[in-house]
Amino acid sequence: RDGKPAISFRYGDDLSGVDYQEFKMYIDGQIAVPEIDGEHRRAYHHVTASLTHGSHLLLLRIKDRLGNVSEVERRFTVR
């Protein structure tokens, strides 16, 4: 798709709820703003600028309302 991947993922929290102001997503260190579906606990992002061919790093940082932080890093490849 011309180096414009679509990214989607599920997230969850047991009790306190997600602090959506602290829901951060980065691609190669650049902020990427996901669309958040809180009811179904899903987030989506459609990359608007073409990414170069090769490996890229996705970082998700989510904080709950008690201040607990979870981070996930994933590498993905654009062919």
C-alpha cells in the first residue's frame, strides 16, 4: 500500500480505566495519533505519509488512571 500501513491493536485495563490523555503512539520516534474506540478497547492508525522500505519501530505507551504505565515496542517492515 505505498508504504502506508494500517495499524490496529487491542488494549485493556483491569480496574481503574485508561487515561486517554496519556495514550501515546510513536513510529520511529515521531508521534502518531491513533483513533481510539474505548467501548471495544481498540485503537487504529492509518499512516498518512509514506514510510521508507525497511524496518520501523512502533512504540505504544499507555497509562491508567492510577499512573501505572505499560509500554510495548514492535518492529515492522515495509516492503
